[in-house]
Amino acid sequence: MSRRYDGRTTMFSPEGRLFQVEYATASIGKSPLAIGMAVKGGILLAAERPTQHALLDKEHEYETNISREKIIMINDHLAVAVAGLTSDANTLVDFARMHSLRHTLAYSEPIPVESLVNEIADVKQGYTQVGSLRPFGVSFLYAGYDPIHGLQLYHSEPCGRYNAWKAYAIGNHADNAQNMLKAEWKENMTPHEGMLLAAKILAKCDDSHASVEKIEFALMGKTRGSPPHLHIHKEEEVKVVVDEANKIREDEEKQKEKEKKEKLGGN
């Protein structure tokens, strides 16, 4: 049935579905996991890094606070975590940066976070209405700050829909990650507690122990009297969190094993 209605993004199936948009969403589900959550004094982004080839050249040190594999800075007060096709993400990131600069040039102030999210969502939605185009196969988690609404976390989809969240996950195993966030995320978590939770979720969804090579963190922070600042954590900072998360997981596994033996012994 789908073959008759998936040739164009503008063609609805009898059930009211746009198959090309669904295919774009499915491609995001095969991308490494990314997580965003509100923490005390900021918005934390965490992402599972894709496996890198041993011969791949590393980025220069001066670029490490602008972009990593999955987390990219748009401007001084907004960053995104990416899930999906990197080439599609680069196109939208370039658009977002240009639109942000035009707004600042025209109005002499940074663009409000939701205004920029809405502009990107409009571009995505426009690509679902032209038969010669295909939807963007990428989803973003936006971490930003503006004086109007303060710190904000948004998620946008290939269809152009976007929502504000306290915590959200996109990519592979996003449903499992979302359930864990629902159960364990708490208001006013410190950034360190948030990173420990994110490392735990990324490791469990990947069915392995957390490692520096697989995880990256970024914090969009804001303190009273200072401008918003994006800090993309360096490997030595990530290692501290990863080591602690692995130790907590090992202690939990030992405790479960102990309780299991006690239960069997009692029987």
C-alpha cells in the first residue's frame, strides 16, 4: 500500500499519512542517542558519539567549544544536539546561524530562542509541501537562553512540529531513554547530577559501560549578572563523570546480586 503513496511528500495515503515524513523520522531512530535536560543554572545536552575511524583527523583545540560530533553551537546563547543525517543538520545549522546574525544586525539584540526554533521548524515544514523535495532527516534538541523566557529546551521534528520540554531524548532507543528520564529526572538537579544520569541512560541504552570515547556533554549555563555561556566539556572532564557513573553502576549491580543470593538462600 505505501508504495502507491510514498513517491511524493505532498501525497497523503487514504489513512491520512505522509510516508516520506515517516521515513525521515525512522532515519532519526537509527542515529546515536542524544539527551537534553534542564538542570540547576542551565540546560544540559548529552550525546552518544558515533564510532570513529582510527585514521580520522581530530579537530583543532580552538574549535572544541564550538562543535563536537553531535553538539553544535548556533550562537552565544543557543546550541543544538543532533540526531539524524549530518549533512541535513549542517544545512539547517547554516540557516540558523545566518538567520540569527540577520536578526542581531537588524534589531541590535540576540534573537529569542523560540523565534529561531520556529523559523527552523517552518523550513522543515516547507520541505513537506513540495513534491520535488524531501523532508529533512534530522531532529534537534535546542538548549538556549533569552531574557524573555530564560533557559529553554526545545525539540523539533522533520514535519516541522516543535515542543518545549524539561527533559527529552532523540535517536536510537529514545523511548527507553525517555522512560528513564521520566522516572529519574528531578527538578533542580545539579549539572553534575544531570551528567551522571545522562551517562547512566546512554550506557544502559547502549547495553555497555560508559566511556569517554562514546559520550559528549555540553552545558548552556546562565548565572546572575553574566551572559549565557556554552561550555562543551573536554575529555578529561567527561572522564571524571564517566568513571563515577561506572562505579555507581557496578555498586548497583553488586547490590542486586547480593540481594538475589540472599533471596535464594532464604528460600
